[in-house]
Amino acid sequence: MSLHIKRILLYATAFVLLLGLLSAHRAIAATNSGLSDRTVKGVVIDENGAPLANVTITIPSHDRAVRTDRDGEFVLRNLPGSRLRVEVSYVGYTTSLVELDLTNQRDESIRVQLEPRAVRIRQITVTGSPTTYDPLTSPQDIQSVSGHQLMSNETAALGKVLESLPGVSNISTGPQAGKPVIRGLSGNRIRVMKDGVPMEHYQFSFRHQPVLNVSQAERVEVVQGTASILYGSDALGGVANVITKSLPGTGSRQAYLNGVLKGQYFTNNREWAGGIELEGASGVFGCRLGLTGRQADDFRTAEAATFAETGRPGDPKFTGELPFTNFDQYSGFVLVGASGSFGSIQAIYDSYDSEQNYLLGNGNPIG
């Protein structure tokens, strides 16, 4: 076959392919012109018939989405003439699915009513930082005590309150004094904070304790593990941060006044504890105040022979009623302020008074 004939055949083949491509293109264009000119209009309302703005309207099969305007209306143009599923979703409302058949009609108008639903979110923990942390995504082990658990464990010592948490124990020199121990470290190896402000004096002796009123706390958060980068070198073992109760506000309610009365009694050392807390708000102004008192006699243990009587190593040095273990503790706080669109202004007064006895190894009190 000559070169001239081969060229003719090559040109003919190319011409046929070109005609085929043009025909296919025209067929697709004709199909699109007939099937992609549908329009869906609609309005989204709530359970009371009021329009909902910023509702998301989605057609998942075609990656199309729009949002409703302030009148709750939306428009979706250039849709294919086929069966479509429209998804209508909005935060705080149930998601609605609408089935449409645009095969034989060009325009469709729909009206969607959404029903409210409760929104559940995961627990959020804030620890000595203006930024919230999700416990599941935080690189540190964070635990907290709040609500009924905090109220039922409330004692005179912070360490006693927190020892119910895994990895946390208490160094105690009696029922009135106790410091938290986080994974075996205490004193200068952990940091105790109140609303993110470090407390510096409690580390110096096992008889010193954090000076704070546990009844003032909304929750107590514990960071277990090294946190020195965020909280300083004293946070080698962890952090205990006491978050106090916030300034009350009216929100959408009218002016109100609430109160809580608490009481405890311990039979061993005849310790009684009582407290009262009031909170109220009117307009932009709010107030919270609380008073707590504790009084206890000497602590008592089981009657047994002492080391002085038996001479056996390991026997207790003191038994029965332990002298010089009584204490008195009184505390109170007042929080007043105003909050609104202008921001927040607060003033707080906090008082703590504790008179404690300590039994020394020689049987005498301290001091």
C-alpha cells in the first residue's frame, strides 16, 4: 500500500472520530438543556410558624447547598429533571428530609417545618486557662469534682475532698488539715490554685494547708502529670485548681433570690459544720454570699496498748482520745457585680479564719 493511500485512510479515520465526538457533545448538550433547568423554591419555619434564617438546604447527591435568608426563603436553580432528596438541617432542630420528583415539572415549591430538639455536647473542662479543653483531646489527664459529689465530700481539708479521685490521695495531720497528693507527689511538686491564681504558702510544712473555703467552689479540677510549662516549676506532679462560683445573673428570668442551707455532723470528734449561701439577681446586678463554720473536739481512736506499754515496734504511740486535735474554722465570702452587653464588673471579699491544735510526738501541742 502506497504512502498516499495510507494518508487518505488516516485522514478519513480522524474525520469519522471528529464527527462522532461532535455528535456526542450535541446529544449531551441537548440532554442537559432539557434536564438541568428545574428550580426548587421554599420556606423553612419553626414550630410556631416563624421563619428560620441560616437553615442549610442540601441536595447530597449533587453537592448543592444553600442557606435560607432572614425571611426563611431559599431557591435552588439548574436542577436535573429526576428524583431528588432535599435535606433541611439547623442547629437545635430535627433534620428534615424531603423527596421531590422533578421529572415532569420544571418548578417546585415546598414548605418545611422543623421541630426543636435537645442538643447534647461532650463534657468540657477548663483548667487554669481562658481556653476550653475537651478531656478526650487534651494531652493531660484532667479530672474534676463538682455538683453533688463535691457537696457530699465537703470537709475542712482540700486533700480529703479530692482523695476520691483516682491517683489522688491526702496527707493529713488530723481531721482539720490535709493537702492533696497527685500520683505520689505533693508539697512543692504540685501547685494548688484558686481561679487560676497560685497559692504559695501551704507547701512549707505538713501542718500548713491551702487557705480556701471549699463551699465557695463550683468545681475542683485536677491535672495529673507534669504541667510545668503551663503553671511553673511547682507543677511537676500536677495541678489542683479550685474554680469558684460565678456571679449570678437573671438571663431571661425576672429578679430572683435563692438560698441553700447545709449541715454536717461527725460523731468521732463531735464535729459540727453549718453553712448558708444566698444568691440573687435583678436586671444587670447580681450578688452571692456564703458563710461556713466548723467546730470539733479531740479526735478519738480505738483503745489499745501503746508502744510505751508494750515496747513492740509498730504499736501506736497514742490511742484513745488524742489530745490537742480540736479545731475551729470559720469562713465567708461576698460577691457583687453587674454584667451585660457592656461586659462584667465584679467585687469580692473573702475571709478565712482557722484555729488549730496539733499533737506533737512528745504528747504536747505545737507552739
